[in-house]
Amino acid sequence: MRLDRDYDWHQKAIMEMLVSISWVVCVPPPNPSMFVKETIGSTDFWSNKIRKMYKGKDEKQILFCDALKKLIQDLAKYCQEFHLSGLFWNNARGVDMESVDVNEFLAGAEVKEAKKEAPKPAAAPAAAAAGG
């Protein structure tokens, strides 16, 4: 059992804020921006407890709560601007990632590394012109 519980609400607020990062693994069609915005309420639940406890006592604690909320809001704006329909990987080679065997892929990368030749030394400078 822990004796020091001064920062339990801080930890809970942070844990709720970290849920917003899981938008990366959400399968579309959920809008990532909306998913992130939904975590503001659960983070605010704990942040409001912190605000109430430290109101007029410690402004740093209030700023901590404001920073958590701003972080989530900024992440939502980022998702809205750059990942409107979810996170997609650049599949420029046309490889179906479902059919890729990771171990085989990694073994191929090791073979390619082994086959690379050592860099050749730079050519010697041309001999100075005769008479110089």
C-alpha cells in the first residue's frame, strides 16, 4: 500500500490523456480527431479534482491541468488536419502487408546488408603536371 497519495489524481489524469494516443491503432472509419476529443472529458474529470484541490494554493498544478487539456486539443487539431480518415502507411511498392512474413522480411534485410560491398577508396589525385 502506498503512503504518498498526493499525486494520484495527476497520474490518473495522465493515464486518461494517454488514451488519446491510441488513435494510431484505431481501424477506420472512426474519425481520429473525434476519438481524441472524446478523451478530454475523462482527463478533465481528474484535472478538475486537481484544480479544486490546488485552487489558490499552487498555480503550477493548475497549469499542469491546462497543459494536459491543450495537448489533447492540439493532437485533435493535428489529426483533423493530417489524418482525417485515419492513419495510413505509404505503400509505394504495392506490397500487401497482410502477406508479408516478418521473419522472412528481416532475414532478407540481413542478407542485403551482408552483400553490400565496403566503400571503395577515393581515387588518388592526378599527378602534378610535368615541370611543376
